[in-house]
Amino acid sequence: MSTVWEGTSGNGTTDFYVENATESMYALTTEPPEELSALDKILLISDDQAMMAKRILQPMKYAFTVLAIPLAVLNVVIFSHRGMRCASGTYVIALNVGQLISVVAKTIDEVWAEILGHKYKEFSWCLFSMYVSIYCGLLVAKRGSYVILCLASIERLYAVSRPLHVKNFLLSKRPLLCVLIVYAVSAVWHVYYLSNSKLVMAVIPETGETLCLYPKTDLYLKTKEVNDAIGLAARILLGYASLALQLLMNVLTVWALRRHNLAARHVQSSANEEAKRQQERQLTITLLGASACFLLLSLPQVFFNVFAASFPEFAPRKKYANLYSVVGRCTYNLTVLGCGVDFFCYLGLSSKFRNTLRQLFLGRKHRSDIEESKNQTVASDVSEVESNRF
């Protein structure tokens, strides 16, 4: 075990320092907070204001969590229903499962820490936080869900642009395989995080208490540049680039949908073909609405992370620590809310979603749902015949 000693920082909190700390070993905090100038104290958030913001934002986070989790579960249940099974539904299920894992793991992490009080004294909590909450929840599941929604947007764009060939498109033909590949790649890609640090127990000589520390591994120190490059690439490609691509796909889908609607006005079609087009149009608009809400609530945290990475003083225990804390809590609350708000998009934009929800709770089919099922069956047969002509 390593030995640590106790000290008091400038703001009155107790910190723990590793004796003879090197680059490969650090404790919970390793340096006192930076002093603020008189102008900084006037312009920035004070400690009291930051504490007040925490008291407001913390209950909001738990309220959003209590709201988001059952709504995400409902999405999974409804899109797993036989009448809702399709390629886009598979991506919606995978998206919600990834979000559920991320939010539930983070919530258990924080509630457990509140119960423990001094969380770093409990080795089991440190183990859960490092490998379940951060690796499985934040890195693999959350970043993977960004890519999943991006694939759903690409699939919808192809369905609108080339409706006669969409059944042969890989994202439409093998959605489950694509989902498994995305999460598997995300899990393998983020293995670098597991090799960065390891958990060790350190002893405080005065009290004999033990604390969990996160020293850097020898493997990380030997391959620091490569490891950091992989981590940066994961953040950019799986996080930022996938959201940017999703935004681009949504814009192109709106353009393609408008173009398709204008072209359909000049084409004579049967009632069954029109019903099929209407169904695809409604599905596309529904996913566009849900995707837009997801982007709107996710982008603030992306901007926050980019800003924090660009300005070292905008970080914990730095000059702008209180501002960092308040803004970080606000953006995280928005992402939690984003895990459940898509339910209302599906509910408001999709009649098929409403009918399935009604059927699950009432145990019987609505008349409009029966008519829609008949139209889908006939329209599917017509579409199959039309596809074989090309």
C-alpha cells in the first residue's frame, strides 16, 4: 500500500496527498485551488452561489432521472411489440437500451456515493464507478448510442431517397447485426481506459484509514502518446463527429422528403401505394422529431466538453471551478432529460405508436390500428411486386 498524508486546502476542505507523488501516482486532489483576483471574484460564481445552484440542480437531476427511466423502458417495450418491428424500431430499442445503461449506472454511482459519505473509503464503490459507471455507462453505452442514432438517420435518408431499394440496404436488412457491431467496437475501442489506471488502497498514518487511489499503470506511461491519441479519437469520432453527422443526415432527410413529396404529386398511384408512402413518411417525420430533440439536448454538453478541453482553467479546482461545476450540472441534466423526451415525440407524431401503447394498456386493438395493419399488409405486397420489376 502507498502512504498518504492529510492537508487542508484554501477553501477549508480536507484533501489527501500521496507521499512522494510522481506522475504515475496521484491522490484524490494533488494541488490547492488557484487564487482568484478581485475582478475574478466579482465576475465569477461565488462558493455560496455554486452551492445554491447545486441545491437546485441536484433535485432536478433526480426528477429527470425518475421521469426518463420509465419512459425509456416504455419505448423499448412498445418498439419490441410485433406491430412495431422494423429496422428503425431496432435502432430505437438499441438507443434506449444504451441510454438506460448510462443513466442507471450513473444514478447508482451517485446514490451509493451519497449513502457512503466519504466514497473513496469504499473499494467496492470505486470498482463500480471505474468499471461500470464510467466504462460501461459513459464510454461504451452513451457514446455507442450516439452512433446508433446516427445509423438510424442514415437508414431513414436511404429509405426516403431510394424507397425501392431500401430492403437490400445493409442498415435496413441487418439492423440487429449493425447494432451489435457498434457496441462491440465501442467496447473494444474504449479498452484503452481500462489500461490507464488501476485501483490501489492507501493508508492515512494518523487515522489508519484506507482510501482508494487511481495510479497510472506502467503500460500507460510507456504508451502515453498512443493511449491519449486513441482516447481523443474516441471522443471526437464516437462523440462529436457522430452527432455532427447525425445533424447533417437530418438536414438531408428533410430535403429528400420534400423532394419525394413533390415528385409523388405528379405520379398516379393506387390507394395501397399511397398508404405505404404515408406510413414511411410518418415514420421518417417521427424519427426526425425524436432525433432533433436528442440533438438539441445533447449538444450543450458537447460544447461544454469542447470548451473545457480548450481552456485548462475551466476545470475542477482551477480558476473557473464554480462556473465549471454549475454549467456541467446544467448540461448533464439536459442529457438525462433527453433520454426520455423522445417518448413524447413518438407519442405526438406516430399514430401507430399511440395505437400500440393503447393496445398494451387496454389489451385490445383500436379500430384504426386494425385498418392500418390491413393497409400495411396489402401495401407491403404491392411494394414487393414493384421492387421485383427493377
